[in-house]
Amino acid sequence: MADQKRKLEIAQRRTQALRMRIAGVSPTLIAERLGCNSPQAASGDITAALKRAAKAKCRRPTPA
């Protein structure tokens, strides 16, 4: 159960980081606001969120 909770927390943080970056917030400020260790960690979260979104889009069936 703790593992699932941790995965959910990570997914939520990554989604928030991506939303903030799309809004124009710098990785440095994202890291500060979300409690990441560094701007590089925030950038990693953004990249992971983008990859997850791309995979989800590829899995969706194309409407006919």
C-alpha cells in the first residue's frame, strides 16, 4: 500500500511540475515550490510527465 501511495505522490508532483513549466515557471522555481532537490530533478519530473502523457496518447484508440 505504501508503494502505491508513493507512486501516486510522484505522479501528482510530476504533473504539477509539467503544468507549472507550461505556465512559464522556471525549473529553479518549480524545484523550490515542489521541494525537489535541484532544478535538474524538477526537469526530470517534467520529462517523465511528458513521456507518460505521450504513452497515454499513443494507447488511445483513434476515433473512426
